[in-house]
Amino acid sequence: MSNDFTQWLEWIDSQHDTMLANTIALSEINSGSLNAAGVNRVGDELIRICEPLAGEVERIKVAPFQSVNNQGVVEEFPLGDAIRIRKRPEAPLQIFFCGHMDTVFAIDHHFQTITWLDDDTLNGPGVADLKGGLMVMLTAIQALERSPFAERIGWEILFNPDEEIGSAASAPLIAEAAQRVNLGLIYEPSFPDGNLAGERKGSGNFSVVIRGRAAHAGREHHLGRNAIRAMSDFIVMLDDLNGQRDGVTINPGFIEGGGAVNIVPDLCVSKFNIRLEQPEDERWCQNRLAEIVANIHAREGILIELHGGFTRKPKVLTPANERLFRLAKDCGADLGMQIQWLPTGGCCDGNNLAAAGIPNIDTLGVQGGKIHSADEYVKVSSFTKRAKLSALMLMKLATADDLSWLGVQKEKG
């Protein structure tokens, strides 16, 4: 290393207990995506934790979450506020930091407590996804701010409230930030072995409502129009799309309809997810869906409604993104870490940022595993290692002679 960053990296070692304590405190607050009050409590704590950074803090109201219920009616649910913190917007290099405050565990979910599994393994809701990652991110920024290299980097942090339900409400904030920044660092958990996610599939979530005509199943069965049968045909045609296009997978994941078996059912609701690898796959999927919907809709007495859409584009690695990954790999090597990046079918806010043309790494958080289950865990020894990785990346970027690959021109003088 041409510059000696040792003292600021060593400072991170002293922050282990603070990172751990804050992670536990945040994880003990239920912040299921639809628990707006809980998400806002997490936001309050994060604002307090961020006070030493001396950034400009904004609370931002976001649109409610919309969902089709089992009666085929669109419902709205209020969400917690997004939190944005900015500093040095005039600096030549602008970096976007992002981490979500919500978890997949609703306020009535049984998984609400922290448990030590062994001296290095902590089990709890959100400890890896993503509250531990928030502490890694903030500690790395603090290390930068303590160094003499900070003035070259301006940054903004977005704590968003709805990543686990697709980031529909916070997506405009990510797109807005993309107009101001050169690169993004996002703190989803790494793979359990510490490797990073590279290419990601895109995703779309959809709901289908089919309405038929109720009738007595014995006396006037011929007058009825069976919504469950129509939905069954829809799902068969939908599932048959699997295998027709490389990289596209379709998962019918929910169905509900009917009631008493002596009544022809007049309502059925289904939900499904689509994953795709290439941006052009989206148009192909939309065309096939339109054909299936038209087929069902043409049936006498049957009405079909399709809700939802593609919320995240595929994340395809650009040359700038590959160079950013090489920087992470080099920094990892300096710290005795072997880092690779691997494709994944999952998606996150890194997809949104990449769709806006911003190179990013989106798995810079803690090492852990079994996320989205009651077995979720974090390796607490990874806190300092992962914070050092980000801090070293930041300081190397701040002292780099050439950032033209990020669209940053070298300062004169």
C-alpha cells in the first residue's frame, strides 16, 4: 500500500463491542416491513448512532405498500420513514451507502429474541440481514471520517424501510441518489464464506384475481363459472413457461379460493414470482403473460385482473463494476481475506442501483447465514473484518490517482 492506513484500520478493532451491542439492540426491535412503528424506532436509533458522523439528516415519508388480499382487493399499508444522511456533496467522489431497516419477521412472528449459539455465533431476527451490516457500514464510514483522506469523498446514506418487500416505496430515492453518486456500497450479508454476490437476477411479483359466477353446485351447476378452474388453467399455462427461455424461472407461490363445496366458486386469488437474467427477458415475460391473460379473459363469465410487475432489473456486471470488485478483492488480500464474487438468483437494492447505471457491491455486510428463517445467525468475529474491508476500500478510493473509470476527473493543482 502506497499510503499507510494502519492506524485507522486498527481503530476498528476497538469498535467490536460497540458494533455488537448496537446490532443486538436493533435486532431486539421488531421491524417487520409492515410494522411502521418498529421500523421508525430503528430509524430513531440509527440517527442517534450516526450523530458522530455530523451529516445532514432527513426523514422522508414514503408511499404506502400495496398488496392484493385474499378477497382480491388492493389494500394499502403505511410504511416507516426512510432516513437519508448526507455529507460533503461538493466532494469530487460521491459514494452511496445503503442498508435496510426492515426484516421479514412480522410483529406477531415467533422469532423475536437473541440467542447465543456459541462464542462466535449469534442467532436473532435481522442480526445478519441487515442490522449487523448497518453497524459494519457505519463503522467503516467513521474510520474514513477519522482519517485525513475524508475530504475527497462525499457520501450519502439511505436507510430504507421496505427492502424485504421489494423496495417499491424507496426505489425513487435510490434512483434519485443515482443521479448524484459515482458508486454504491450496500450492506446485505455476504455469503457465509465471506464471498460477494456478483451478477443478480431480476425479479417481479404478481397477483392474479379471477372472478367467476357463483351457483348452486347441484341444482344450477351449469349456470356457474368456476374461478378455481380458470385459475388452475392460468397456473398451468404460467408454469409451462418454465424452460422456454434460459435464465427465466416462474414460481406460482400462493393460491386461495372458494369456500363451501356446494357452491361454484366465484373468486380465486393467486400470487407468483418471476426471476430473469437479462433485461430483455422482461419483455418476453410480459408478452407471454398478456397472451395467457387474454386466453382466460376470453372465457364467457370469467374476469381476470393482473396486478404487480417487475420491481428489480437484472444486475449485469459492467467493466466499472468488475473493477470495483477487483478493488474489493485487492483490499481483502491486504487484510488476509480471500474474496471472490459469485452470481446469485437473489436480488436486492443493488439491482436498483445497477439499473440506474451505478457500479456497486451489495454484499459488504456481515458473514452469517440462514437468513429469512428463525435460524438466522451472524458470526460476530466478522464485524471488524468486514468493517476494515469497507474502510480500506474507502481510503484507497480517496487516495487513488485515477478514478476516471468512475467518471471522476483528477483534481488540478
